[in-house]
Amino acid sequence: MFYLGDMTLLSLFSVGFIMGLTGAMAPGPLLTVTIGESARRGGIVGPLIVLGHGILEFALLALIVFGAANFLNNPKVFAGIALSGGIVLIYMGYITIKGLKGYSLAVEPAARKQGLHPVLAGIIISLSNPYWFIWWITIGMGYVMFARGLGIYGILAFFAGHILSDLAWYSFVSYGIQFGGKFLSIRIIKSVLFTCSLFLILFGVYFIIKGHSFIQ
């Protein structure tokens, strides 16, 4: 098993939170449904959608940890995942910053009516999103390998930070809509997203450096 001494429980939690927050804030089907349903059902929609999303992610995390344990111990596999994850992170950060000018929390009227319960919607929408799989088999799996050096607590620290960022953001959006959008300052949101995107790029560089160290 790899041991990466420069990663602590706090750093894993913080990285999980920042990375998760950047992904959660980026426009996508889950955010679209959250906005539309919050206008109809109220602020509880955000936490319920995250609950469904979190159930699915926890199941996938367990599959990665217990189903691919020996696979992840291979230095070449580690290097490949770290390098590809680093590239994806840098690309995500770049694309997010590039799209900030047109960033909006507006939603099309057609998206305001969904027949699914928010928990079920969180599961199905996540499952049907190909980028969700790409994230977990590159970035997510990469950090699982880093976290495994600290055992199950390291993995849980990363996952806790990741899912709590989703809960914080989607709750903020859904309750902000319920209370008339008083807290949804686009200027502040863009500033936070820009800062998080810079961290994504730095994390991507870190991934690439670590991956490269295992192929020398």
C-alpha cells in the first residue's frame, strides 16, 4: 500500500470539500433540477437531492475501495490514474474559469416540473451523467489512493469533505430560492468559484507530480 506522508486527515477533508464545491457549483443537470424543484417544493429539495447523490457516491466509493484494492496497489496503475486525474483537474479548473462570464443560476421553465422524488432524482440524474463516472475513475480514484495511506479514516475524511460541500452548496441554493434569492449574489458566487478553480488547477499539478514520481 502506498503511504503519502504529506497528506493528513485535515488536508484530505479540505481537498475533498474544495474539489466537491467546485463541481457542485458548476452548472449541470443536478443543479438545474435543484433550482426548478426548489421553486416548487421549497428549500428541503437541496438536502434531499444531495442525500440521493451521496448514497450513490458512497456505493461507488465502497466498490472502488473493496473491489479494486489490489489493482490500486500497482505503481503503474497509480501513476496512470494520478496523471490522468491531474489532467482532468486542470481542464476542469480552466473550463470553469473560462465559463464564469456567462455563469447563471437561471433555469428554463421546462425544468421546473419533475415527477421524481428529490432523493430518487439525486440518484438517477447522477447515474445518468457520464461526467460523474469520469470524475470518479480519474480524480476520485486518485484521491482514494492518496487517502488509503491513512486507512479507512483517510478515505472517510475525503468523502466527508466532498459530500458536505455538495450539501452546503445545494442547501444554499434551494433555501436561497425559497426565501426569494436574497442570499444568491452572483458576484460572490463567481468569486468563490474562481478561487476554487485555481485550487483545482493546483491539485491537478500535484497529481501530475505525484504520478510522475512513480514512473521514474
